[in-house]
Amino acid sequence: MKKSFIVLKYLILSVITFVFIFPIFWLVSTSFKNPIDIFAYPPIFIPSTPTLDHYAVLFGEAEILKYIVNSVVVAVSTTLFALVVGTLSAYALARFQLPYQLNERLSFWVLSTRMFPPIVTIIPLFAMMRALHLVNTRIGLVIAYAAFNLPFVVWMMRGFFVEIPKELEEAAMVDGASRMMAFRRIVLPIAKPGLVATAIFTMIMSWNEFMFALILSQTRSAATLPIGIASRVTQYEIQWGPMSAGGVIAVVPVLVFAFIVQRHLVRGMSFGAIKG
């Protein structure tokens, strides 16, 4: 009975894994297919004669490089800005006791901003960006993305800071360290797994964001890679090959980034730090 349960468990896990991996496999496979093989029936899962024509078409246009550069600049800038501001805010909420239970109320208010659909804020946001002449600029996208990601960063990092014992900072301050020095040299190294995990999710959300980029970048000067990929759906046709190649290009940097920092994702470095 126990053996049958184990077999069933692994069978279910295999099916779930297949469901999640198959769309990525199909995306990669389509990007290497000849145009006639894309619409073949029965479908061809692995092309017999792979081709790089779709990638050649994609990189043969100057716009794709512009899209990639814009995505990198916007995603990295948003992640850095959101981490710096959000980490300091989260530390303040986790360490300083405010009157009238403002810590809990502010934390809930920060989280509640993520409960609103982004479409609700896009009209006033566009009006403000247009008044500030920030439409069709990378700075405008960074501001919009950072405002959208800050609540997530604050909420995530506050949870990590709460788990770190206060005694570590107090011991450092007794030895003459300032609050900021204790924060930089004691708290941040311990919270490194949280910083990395938060940075990964923020980077992914900024890299994949579509709606804000669509509304706030009406020309190609500031358009990001998701907009460039979506532009392959035209009035007359859907360019499945180049669009699939663009999807692969969009997925690879995020996977590489997550692979590089995966060892920092393990939580619990602060557990037992002051035992004894």
C-alpha cells in the first residue's frame, strides 16, 4: 500500500511538472521550426531540421536590440531603487515601535495597494507622467514599476527583518556601532537570502511587465521587450516564429539570473544566531 502511494505521488508530480514545462518546451521548439512545420498536423514536437531563421529575422532588425536594452535598464534600475527604498522602509516598520499601532496599520496599508488591479491606476498615472513629460521615457517606466513593486519589497523584507533577533544589533550598538552601521554590517548580511529572493521576484515582475509599458511607451524609444514581442501580432498575420524566438530571448536572462543566485534563496540563516 505504501509503495503504491509513493508511485502515485511521483506520477502526480511528474504530470504537474510536465504541465508547467511543456509550454516552455513548445516555445523553444517553435522558435527553431521552419514556417511550414509550425502549422503541421499532427504537430511536430521536435523539428527534424532546426533553423535559426527566426532569430536571424529578429536580430536583423535594430528595434529588437533597443527593446532588450530598454528592458535591461528599466528592470535593473527598478530593482535597485525598489530594494533600497523598500528595505529601509521595511526595517523601520520591523524595528521601530510607532504609537497607535501604526506599524501594523502602515504594513496593511502598504499591502493593500497591491490589492487594486493595475488597470485602476493606469489612467491617473498616465496623466501625471504626461504632465511631467515622462511618457515615452525610461525614467517614467522606472518610476511606475518602482511604485508598483515597492509594496511587495516592503512586505517581503519586513518578514525577514522580524525574524532577525534584535539582540544582534543591540550588541553591536553597545560596542559603539551606530544604528545604520549595525544595519549594514549585521542585519543586511543575515537578511541576504531575503534580499536575493526579493530581488529575483522584483526583477521578474519588472522584466515581464506589459501593461504599464504598453500605455507609457507609445513609441519605440522606451518600449521594452514584451512590447516588442507583442508587436509581432499584426493586423494581417501573427508571426509565430519570430514571436517564439523573442519569447526565448525574454526567458533566458531571467533563468540565468535565478540560476546564478539560487544558492542564496535558502532561508533560515538567522535561526539560532544567538543561542546560548
